[in-house]
Amino acid sequence: MSTDILIGLLQLIPAMLVSSFLVFILLHLALGDPAETIAGPGAPRDVIAAVRHRMGLGWLRPVQYAIWLSKTARADLGTSYISSIPMLDPIRVQRSFVCSRVDRGGRDLGLVSDAS
């Protein structure tokens, strides 16, 4: 049985890599040039180049993927383009408000909210 679990976990690794690669490619295809979007319409080329450099878009796609994958594995989801706050902050706040309450016997007592 333990070998079946080990084999399942080993098969999970390539599936996660393929899934992450597809997410990375779809993000790049869907967004177009994020530097032009962030810089705004009619932004000068030097401003767009500075934004592109700050975002690390000057690297080749495989290097960008490796950097993105390593940051994602460390739960560094980057900064929101709209609100300029780290993307993990809203997730942490949401998670702190709702949690599952379990008694000492391990029975689930349901969801509890901290929100007032």
C-alpha cells in the first residue's frame, strides 16, 4: 500500500509541472503585453521599457517560467496590478475569518467566522 501511495505521489509531480506550464502559457497569451497595460495607453517607450524591466519581462520565456515556478512554489504570488498589494494578503485575510472548528475528539463542529 505504501508503494502505491509513493507511485501516486511520483506521478503527481509531472502532472503538476504540465499544469503549471499551461497556466503560465495561458497567462502570457491572455494578458498580451502587461507592461503596456500597466504603463497606460500612450505611454512613452522608455516608460514601457522600465515597467517591462521591473516585471522581469526581458528574460526569455523559459527563464521567466523557471522564476515564476520558483516564486509560486514559495507562495510568492506577486503584487496586484490594480491595488498594488501582495496577492497573498487577501487570501490570508479571508482564511483568518472563516475556519473549521474541531473539538478534542476530532469531530467537526462546523464553520466559525471571526467577522463581526
